[in-house]
Amino acid sequence: MLYTVKDVAELAKVTIKTLYHYQKIGLLLPCKVSEAGYRLYGVAELERLQQILFYRELDFSLEEIKPLLEDGNNRGGILAAQKELLLVRKLRLELLIQTIDISMNCETKGEKMKPTDMFQGFQNEDEWKSALAEQDDYLKKTYNYDLIDSSPIEAKEMNESALEALHFMNGVADALRTGKKVNSAEVQTLIQTHIAFLNAHGHEVNRASFAAQTRFFLQDDFHCSMLESQQIGLAYYLCLAAESHLQTT
């Protein structure tokens, strides 16, 4: 079955102008154009649009989305990566909603909320400094690099980035445990999505710099131990996976 631009706009709840723009930049092309000049879309195009809209919900730019969808045969891997990113946001929102519920309950009962409960989900700058203190101290002594003072700590961004990093490393560790090859579609999609997330949140990262970072993690005792404590062989596996990603076109 084929769908017109109007049909697709109504199904996906986007504007016709948006679909024309996606076509113009090569992000979503119709599968054919009728003799009357109507742009027509099939199921494959609807699936691609769904993936585009998931990424848009995650605040990815159109420029960042396009390379993420280059592997058209890996829809399952792309959806799995998108689910992980959405779960990151869901976890944080659930904690914030829980804090709101407790606040409303205290207000209804005329009770004062415990100060320690008021800001659950809003991990603040001081808490992040405390959490990063050990790593910061190591980097200062070993590399004369000040992690905390190198850039301002934005708690909201740090919270979401930390959750995404956790899901990313859990995904890589799971791939290692289940025997997936470093160049498998699942592992490569995990890395591609992680790099895109970092760029979408203000960090300039490309394949080469990410591979260099994983080499550093492998060679540096402190960071290698952090990875190995999560899963034996994880530092080496991540480095090989990043090198494989560097070689992909």
C-alpha cells in the first residue's frame, strides 16, 4: 500500500511542510512519484519516519539524525538504541514525578516536606563535584588536568548524560557477555548513538576522538580499572569496538 504526503502527515501528526523539508535535505524520500506528480510513500518510508521522530523527541538535530539512519538494514538495532535513550529520560522524569507527588501529598496534609526529599531528581552542582572528586584528584596528579574546573557543571545536563553513559556501558558490557562481535550491528549502533548523544549535548566528539578516548581508557590504570570492575575485558572490548567503528564508512 502506498500513501500520499497528506496521508503520511495525518498518520504521523506532522505537517506536509515538514515532510517536504525532510525530502529536500535527503532525510526522507518518497518511494515513487505518480504520473500526476504525487509523492508516494511505502511502509519502509513510514518506518524511517518513525525513527526520525523518535530521535526528534530526544532533541537530536536533523543533521545528527541522518548519519544514524544510514544503515537501513539495522532497524532493530536503531530502535533498541532509541529505547535506551528514551528510558534514560523516563527514569529521570519518573524520579521528578515522584518528588512532585511527595510534595503534593505534604501540601495536602499541611506537612512540611523534608529538605532532603525536595530535590530528588535535581542532583546539584555540589553533589556532582563530590561524585567526581576521586577522578578529578587522579587527573590532577597524573595529567595536571582539572576535570571540575575545565568546564562549568550543569546539573541537569550531567544527570541525563550520566544516565545515558550508564545505559551505553551496560549495553556494551552485555554485548561482551553474550559474545557479540565488536563489529556487530548492535555494538556499532550503540557507539554511533552514544556519539550522537554526546554531540547533541554540547560535546564535540567524532569517531576518531572517541576511539582515542577508549585507547586512553585501556592504557590508563584508573579508568581501565573502572571499566574492568563492571565487566572483565570491557576496556579492551570497548577499544576494539571503537576502532572498528572508526574504520566503517
